[in-house]
Amino acid sequence: MASQDALRQATRLASSSALLQVLFRVVTFGLNAFTLRYLSRELIGVVSVRLTLLYSTVVFLAREAFRRACLSGSTKRNWTKTINLLWLTVPLGVFWSIFLGLIWLHLLEVPDPSVVPHYQAGVVAFGLSAVIELLGEPFWVLAQAHLFVRLKVIAESLSVVSKCVLTVILVVLYPQWGLYIFSLAQLLYVSVLVMCYVFYFVMFLGSPEATKKSFPIARMKALLPNWVEDETFVNWKEARLTWSFFKQSFLKQILTEGERYVMTFLNVLNFGDQGVYDIVNNLGSLVARFIFLPIEESFYVFFAKVLERGKNVKDQKQDDVAMAADVLELLLKLVLLIGLTITVFGYAYSQLALDIYGGSILSSATGPDLLRCYSLYVLFLAINGVTECFTFALMCKEEVDRYNFVMLALSFTFLCCSYFLTRWYGSVGFILANCFNMGIRIAHSIHYISDYFKESTYRPLSGLLPSPVLALIYILSGVMTGFSEVFFCCDQGWMAKLIHISVGALCFAATIIAVLCTEAKLIHFVRSQ
């Protein structure tokens, strides 16, 4: 029953997070399409690549390892020590913010002030916003561990909407403010986000609902750092696991944001091209962000709760092993089919999508090729997200430490590939390097999963094999939509575009019907969970 509850809560969290990501992406894409008509590509490039990279790097290095360590295992623990450990993210964030901020200000190329004004203020504001967000980390971990779905949806929705409304108002009224616009919007975003979590726990703690749920924290003071006599300040097992994940997170951040680091530190693209790349990258990552990421985050919690970290399959409860294997197989099948659909149809409809979204500024030159390559990359992202979420949920400390060496070698190889492929193929080289990176990580995770289940009768990796009928449908759809693009898209008028869209709609309908007919178990899982 506990495993069933964990599965039900994880799927609820994943679906709610997916809907939330849909809102984020829709609002962001609308905002990008709007700002493209008011601001320069160079300004958008500095915000989307340079400053966002500073913010994401500080936040990731300061909290990712703590999140993974503190969300592992049961919610029945000494939360005082866990909360003490989580508060260490704040001084760590201050350190990274100052250290990286100085690099951003004094070692990197400074944009032309006439094109991108107020760069220095932007660096300070984005670094400060990262520290402000870390103030809410203990609240976020508590909410995530106890699966407070509604809180996450409301908090992040309000913060995103507030940020977008302020951005639109300032862009229309004061476009000459430059980076001041995005700096103020970013500070508003993190402030609203943290205040939502704080306000919720102020109202929740001590309430009848908290008592009914036997919530482990009784008052707000307990969410601050507390020293307990005759006890250690933190749980040293969690602290050591955090250190292992920290070494890994440093490398994972390089792999995740590698192309932005190459763009930022090696100047292989100018700020305008960086802006176009980032817009196309955001469009291409739509499905990855609003479906794959919530699945990865939510089912990491599920696998970490159902199976015990560091134990082999024979030492686990066999009912839990059966459930975990079944869920893993179905998740792999789900993300595989979504990824294949994006890859097949994305190739033939990339140019049309960019033409509708941003006009000739995006649909000309390398824009369509970027999005076509990204359609293939989505398939790699889909498989890697699920395989890694299972692997990281089960690895013991020693295995995490060993994997860190793999990540170190992979990080170096990825950066070299990014640099040389970009020199040869332009911005498309970044996506090709990412595909290589993801392929290696998938191979490692598949090896781990196969080795984990080899002493059992379960074979969850069979979820990576589509049925022959479905594979044939995908091949035919790819061929038909490819020919349709050649003959009808995209400079022959709206009637030809409509014919091209109709061909895609028919092929997509055939694909959906094939899925419904051949994947009954998967359909039942999606409907029931």
C-alpha cells in the first residue's frame, strides 16, 4: 500500500508539474515573440545566455546536491538536522554568486553599452536573485518530500506570471532601460516564489490539517537553523551523500549547460546569434521541459522511496521491486514514444514552426537546421531523463563517487566536441555535441539498470523497444511528411502550408491509432495513474 501511495503521489506530482511547465513555456514563448519585436537580438542573447547562465549556475551548484541527498529515503527522519543542512545552501550561494559575478564582470567580454545597456547592474541583480531563491530551499524540500503539489503549482505560477507582466509593462513603456527590465523582473520572480512558500508554511504549521497529517514540523521557528545539545548539527550520512552529489552536480552542470559555457567563455557566437540559438533551443526543448523534467523529478522521489539506496535487487522487498520494474518499463516506453513522435514530425515541420513563431528572423539561415537537430536531441533527452532518475535514486555513495570520474571524463570530452563541432558546423555543432553527451550517459545508465536487474526475472529495458507495427508507422510518417515539406513548404503561400499541415495531421492520427492498438498496457497506466 505504501508503494502504491508513493506511485499515486508521484504521478500526480509529475502531471501537475507538467501542466505547470506548459504554462511556463506558453508564457515564455509569448514573451519572446513579443520582445523580439521591441528589443534587439543582442539584448535577448545577453539575458537568455549570459545572465541566465550566471543565475542557473549559482543556484545549481548551491542546491542540487542538497536536494538529491535530502529527498532520498523516507520522510520519517530527524528533520531538524536535515533543515540545518539545507540552510548551508545560502552561504554556499553567496560564495558562488560573488565568485562567478566577478568573473562575469571582469574576465568575460562586456557587451557594447550602446546596444546592451546596464550590463553590470544585470550581473549583480541575477546573482542576488539566486541567493534570494536559496532562502526558500528548506521550504521547497519539505514541500517536495511531502508531495505538496498544489503549493508548487500556485507558487511557481504566481511568480512566472508576475515576472512576465512586469517585463511586458517595462518593455512597452521603457524599452531604453535595457537590462534593468529583466533584472527587476528576475528579482520579482524569486521574491514572489520564496514568499509563497513562506506564507504557506506560516498558515499550514500548527493547523488542524498539519496535525491530521502528523507533519514533522510544528512551528516556523523549527524551519530555522537549530542547535540541539549533545547532538551533531547535521546528519553526517546526509552530509557525506551531499558531498558526493556536489562533486557530481558540478560536472552535471557543465554537461547540462555546456553549450552556454562554450558560448560565454570562448566567444564562438556573437550575442545576436546566441539570442537566436537560445530562442530555437527553448522552442525545441518545449516537450523536454514540460513533460520529461517533471517525470524525472517526480519519479526520482518514487524510486528513492520504494527501493532502498545501495541494496541489490535480492535484498529489496520483492513486491516493491516488481512495482519499480513495471513502472520503469512503462515510463521508458512512454518517453520513447513521445521522443520518437517529436523526432519524426519535428524534422519536417521545423521551418514552418519557426516561420509562424518568429518570422524570417528565425526561419531563415540556420534556424530550421537547429530545430531539426534538436528534434533528434529530444529523443536522447527523453530516454536519459528516466534512466538517470532510476540510476541516481539507487546508487550508493561509493557508486556515486565512481560515477563522478565518468562525468569528469565526459565533461572534458563534451566541451572539446562542442568547441570543434561549433567551429565546423556553427551553432548546430552544439546540438550534435549534446547528442553525443546524452548517448554516453544513456549507455552508462542502461548498463547500470541491466546489471541491477540481472539476478531477477524483470527486464524493464524492454520498454525501449517499440512494436514492429508502430516502428513501421513512424518510418512511413517520416517519409511522407518529408516529401510534403519539399513540395509544399514554406514559400508557396498559405494554401500549400495548409496542405503540408494536413499531411502531418493525418500521419499523426495514424500514429496515435497505432499506439492505442499496440500499447494497451501503457495506455492503462497513463489513464489509471
